Amino acid sequence: MNRLVVVSNRVPAESAKPAAGGLAVAMEAALRDNGGLWFGWSGETVEGDPGPVQTSERDGIVYATTDLDIEAYRGFYEGYANQTLWPMFHYRVDLAVFHRPDYEKYLGVNRLFAERLMELIEDGDLIWVQDYHLIPLGEELRRLGCDKRLGFFLHTPFPTPEILSVLYNHRRLVRSLLSYDLIGFQSPTDLQSFQDYVTRVLVEGQVAPDGTASAHGESVKAGVFPIGTEPRDFAELAITRDALRYGQRLKESLRGRDLILSVDRLDYSKGLPQRVAGLDSMLERYPEHRRRVTFMQIASPSRSEVPQYKDIRHELDAAVGQINGRFGRFDWVPVRYINRTYSHSVLAGLYRFAHVCLVTPLRDGMNLVAKEFVAAQDPADPGVLVLSKFAGAAHQMEGALIINPYDRQAMGNAVHRALTMAQEERIERWRFMMDRISRETLTWWRESFIAALASARGNQPPADPVSGAP
């Protein structure tokens, strides 16, 4: 049995308690099953030399972390990863910051990760790299002579060639992906965007019928591996005493009104102002819902040090104030806006009580809130999911009401339809979605990827490692 090595930007702290069904739970289960190592940033910054790798072991898993120089961290994480790649990969070219020194820091941290990881890997290891922070890591490992099977999973969307080519170093970035043996994408749309880039932009780029992409003498197998949840576990969580208690408190506060619920990170990719505009349209076109519904938007703080995130918070504050000022009365406001984070047990109770869940990102890799909402429902009286067609989850959840989040009238119409949908149709739609997410779970996701990586053909390190041009 091959040992699994997981590499991510952050490694769970020893005191952390991963949420039920969370990614950390899946990774740790895989590491326990295969015997494994989890490597990444410690979460600590220093001035200058980050010092040696720190290791600890619990439950049969070795956790290895490295500190980062404070300036390297700022350029790598706050700069290139979150102010360049994140907006680009979410189709927000207008918000991207192009600062070449940040890119050099991004490469430098990936090079540091590769050097530190080479000291830890063993013969037969399978190395699974997570997300956009670490795209160049595979290439850096190959240059150091790593001949192990390397897999990469992108949790975000992958942009079209037209979007990605705005980056001055886009060819170098995609060529880095060719150093891996397997790349996993969230949706068929993301895979198609990658394949389009290879065939239309890279010299002599080709994609074989089996999904193998080739260019510049290298090749990588690419496929769709949609990340899931553990819906049966989440369904059980939704009927625990704590979850039901939270749901009952919410029910009492609503005084008989129907609940429309959204849960997101406070991020411009989530379409939060557009969602409020859709609700505004619904209340304007269907006045019978005024005073009879409450929309609760939970938006947990996110990357507050990044200027664009301060802007989206101000924009959302203004949108909520406008709709409440327009439609609110002394004993009712249409929107409850909460800017804090809640535990999964609280959210499970809120999901179960909600009549409608609005999941309307402008672009999202997957969006697990949609799946958690479905899992938490009462099978005899389920709520309705209104889902953006630009969320990766839309490819799996045809039982939702699929909408264009940029079309405020269509969103308003969908919310009205959800609020007035007959119980029989709600049950049918819920069963369809629950069946799908119960088959394509978080466990299924990680086992499918690991199996595909273990059978991958395997790239080799270059005979004469050299630094590639941007």
C-alpha cells in the first residue's frame, strides 16, 4: 500500500476540531487508511529564515509544517494567491492585482515547500497537492528529482483561455500543471476550460480521448472529481438536540414567517449584492410575500486584510440597508444580515428549518452549502434549493431551481416559485438531489482521486533541471 502525502497551504492545528464532513476529515481519513504525511504552512510567520520543519504525530498521521518569512507570506498569500489568482480564477479580471514581485514570492514559497518536502518523502509515496496556492509545486519537485506520482486538485473554478491569458505568465502557470500525473477539477466546465487552453494556446498542445493533455513533451491526465459532503452524517447532525434547539429558537423569532436562508463567506465571488437585488425584485413583483417572509444572510468574515473584501462588505451593507429601508416596517424587515461564523451544528438546524436556500454565486468551484442544505432537510417536508448555474454543484443538482445570478428578475421569480411550490414537487426534487449526493460523497471523492493517482502513468523529472521562463 502506497503512503499518501497531502500538501496544502495550511495544515490543521492540533487543537482544531474539523467540521462534520469537512475537507480536513476526508484528508485525515485518507491519511489514516494509507499511512500518511500532511505537509504545509504552520500558520506562523517570522522575519528571515523560517527554520527547520516541525513535525508531530497523532492518530498515526505525521503532520509536518514550515513557518514562512513575513515578506514571503505577504507576496505569496495576500498578494499573488488572493489578489491575483483568486479573482482571475473566479472570472473577476477587474479585481485582479498584477504585481510581479508578488509572483516571485509565490514561486519562492513553492520552491521552499518543494525543498522541505523532498526531505520527507519516501519510495512509493503518492503526493496529493491541494489548490491554487501550490500550482508550481509539482514542477519544483520534478526539478529536484522527484519521481513520485504527483496529483493536483483545484478547488476553485478554472477560467477560460480568454480570461486566463490576461495573466502575463499564464503559459508558465499552465505548463507547471503538466508536471503532475493527475489533475482533478470540480466540474466538466472547468475541465473543458483547461483542455481548451492546452489545445488553443500551448504549442502543439493536444488532448487525447482519455483526457490526457500533452504539450512541450510532457503530459498529464485530467478529469472531473466533484468534491462532496457526507450527507447521511449531516442529516443526523440536523436532528441532534442542539441543532433542533437552534432551529426552534429561529422559528420562534420568525413568528410564522417563511425563512429564506443563505450562508456564505463574505466574498465578491458569492454574488451577495446581486442576491439582495433578486430578493428586492421578488418583493416588488409579488407583494403577497411582504411581511410573510424573512431572508437571513449569514456572511462570515473573510480575508479582511484584502481591500476588495472591504469593498464588498460596504456594498452589501448598502444593499441591505436599501431593501430594508424600502420594504421594512416597524415590526418587520425583509433582510437579517449577520456577519459572523456559526458552527455546523447551528447551521444544520437553520438549514432544516429554512423553506428556501439561496446559493447564487457568480462563480464557484463547487459550493458545499448547497449539498449541506439538501442533506439537512426533513424528507417529508423539504425546502427548495435555488442554485446558480455558475456553481460547480449545478452539474450534480438538477433538482434545484437553476438560475442566472445576474438576472435579478429571474432570481426573484425563482424565489417566488420556491415559496409556493407544492409539497409533492418539493419531495421529488429533494429525493433526486439526495440520491445523487449520497452516491458522490466526500469519501467517494477522495477514494476516486487516490485510485486514479495510484494508476497514473507517472511523469519523470527532467534530465537537466533548469529554471523555466515566465
